[in-house]
Amino acid sequence: MNNLKPESCNSLLFTPANRPERFEKPASNKNAQMVVLDLEDAVSLRYKDQAREILIDYLQRNNSIPADHPMITAVRINAISTQAGLKDIVCLVREKVVPDVIFLPKVQNVQEVELYSELLNLGREKHVQFIAAIETAVGLENAHEIASHQDVVAIGFGGADLAADLGVELDFENTAVYRARVVQAAKYAGKVAWDVPYLDFKDEKGLRKETQQIKAMGFNGKIAIHPAQLEPINQVFFPSEEEIDEAKEILITFKQANGSACQYKGKMLDVPVVKKSQAILEKVGCEY
């Protein structure tokens, strides 16, 4: 794995695992942070065996996506409750192929994560890292425990499947309460949360609006289904010049107070505000 950590990514680009001609395209995209080679929803049932063979062969030869900038290679496998999911696990273990991160779909409970961990980490000194997708009512109920597993670095909001399971329309207003529960579960465990893709990849204005909304809710990133979505997502999540300047001023004010009560623009500065400012500067690589 390269030095980039999964939890530091703001965008994840999904690409079908049976389209090897697309695997290396993110390597030329400066906005690409993590590419997810998808064996699940992006591949129809009739092509899953073929996609698995293509993916394993590629990873055995290349180990990761070649790029002239840091990028994480992840694989989304099929759910362990399906025949395709069992084949995915068996193949990864048998061929001793382990990507940087494994994206787990439709996770129902922490016991599933533990089973994945036991199977995929057998004989490995360093454990595989997981992204666990919350896509069902049962998974949402157990999201706190799922997020708290030591090998889970992030959880994702699986909007389409969860909406179908709950019988609600997949729009921001109807799913806001469920999104909030995913964020709360992630933060409870000290992990990050990623949002569902914005499906109209030609609607940049709509993508930016929804990304701004989910950022305000506490999400740390958003999944992309088209390379054109990466730059808008990253731009929304990257601190603005105003945010950076304000963070610097807050930390200077707090430091000069030497632990005494202090104010910034008429508002009291407390520890959470200071920590948020520190996180902003860390993200842009500024010392404080």
C-alpha cells in the first residue's frame, strides 16, 4: 500500500472489474485518490466468474494500479451471503491476492466483518482494511458495532439498496435521517463516513449541491461513478482559502490566550472548535 490512507480520501471511483481497459485510467487523473474495482453491482450475474478471473489475473501481475501519484486500490466483493461472494472469498484466499482495501457490501452485523477478517487475514501479519457499506435496515441498526470493528476504516451509506429495503424514495430529503445515522455511527467509532454516489454524472451542479449538503452533515467523502465527478467532490471537501485563514487565526488566538478563556469574532473558543481548526490545517499540510 502507498502512503495515502483510505480514511484520508474524499472520493472513491468505482469501475467494473470486467473492464480491465479502464483499470489504469485513474492513474492519469490527478483527482483520483482511490479506485474501487467492482465485482458486485457493476457486474451482471452472468459475467461475475469472468470478472473475478480478470481481476485476480490483473492484481497478480500488477499488485496495484500503477500511477505517478498516490492512489489506493480497493476491491468490492459480493456479499458473503451469495454464491458469488463465497467464490470471491475463496479465490482471494487461494490465490493470495489482497488489495489495499476490501469494500464489503450490504453488511448486516459485526459478526460478518469478523468472518471476513478471519478468512482474509489468515496467516497475514498485517490485517486487511475494510470499508463496510450500510445498505439494509438491519445493517443500519447495527452500524455502531460494525464501524467499531478494528479492521473497518470507514463505513459507507448505501442509499439505493437501503431506500429499497425501507420503502422510501431515494432523494436527499427522504434519506437525510438515515444518512445522519451512518455519520453518527462512524463518528462514535472514530471512523469516517462516505456517501452514496450521485447518479446523474452529467449534472455537476446537482453533484456539488448534494456534496455540500452531506459535508455539512459530517460525511468525509462521496463515492463517484464517473471520473468527471472526482474534481467537484474533492473541491467541495478541500478547505477553502477562507476556512484555512480562519483556522490559522483561531489557533493563533487560542495559543496566545495560554489556556485562558478567549473569543474569536465574538464567539467563545472551546476545544471542539480548536480541534476542527487543527484538522483543517492538517488536511492542507499547514503547520500550526
